[in-house]
Amino acid sequence: MSGTGRNGQVTPCLRYRDAKAAIAWLVRVVGFAEQLVVPGEGDGVAHAQLVLGAGMVMLGSDRQDKYGFHAPGPDGSGAALNCFIIDDLDTLFARVTAAGEVALEGGVVDTPYGSRAFTIRDLEGHLWHFGTYDPWAPPAA
């Protein structure tokens, strides 16, 4: 153990047909910051780490390897749903819509479990859900 206090923390790992375009989209539209981008074969990306607040996503170019997972198909099959807890949801929503994206719900919605949230689909079909619900917070009395 490294002693970082992150034992059990989950970090999504995604594949893209055009990982460089996906990175650029995530940075421009959502506000992710590139923490690490490792070039791959040809024009590909072997591995990238993008951060948004305390959250991280790792991604790379689609390829055949021992792991057997791939970018989503043209019909969206195999797409991931990535959920992020966001403190200032309205500012993020304004950023996303200013970039020309449309929430799948039509806007920010109130959920039955006490969150305000919206979801967008990226250029290859992965879903990005942003909301105020914090599953780690103690339940309201």
C-alpha cells in the first residue's frame, strides 16, 4: 500500500477511436485538466489522465490488447456512464451549454434522491453525468 488514503478509490478507464479529440473535447467542454498524456503508436494515446476537481478519468486510444475493452460502437453499445459530484453545477452547466452541448434531460433536473443533475454524451458516445448528490454525505435527518 502506498499510504495515499485512496485504497479502493475507483477511476474510470475509457477507450476512444480518436483519444486526442476526446481529450480536447473534455478539456474544452467540461473543464478537465490534463494531468498526464502518454503518446501511443502512430497518432494514438497510450494512456492519459484527466482531472476534474478531486475526480479523475483515464483514457487511451482504442486497440487490441489483453484487456478486451473498446471504444463505444457506432450505435453507442459499450459506452460508459461516468458520474461526477459537482459543487457548482450551474457554472458547469453554463460552460457545457456555451460550448454547444445539450443535456440529455433538456437541462438541469431535480432527482427523486435529492440531486440536481444533467448528463451529456461525448463525441464517441460515452455519457457524462454531473450532479450535486454526494453518496458519501451522511443522510439528512
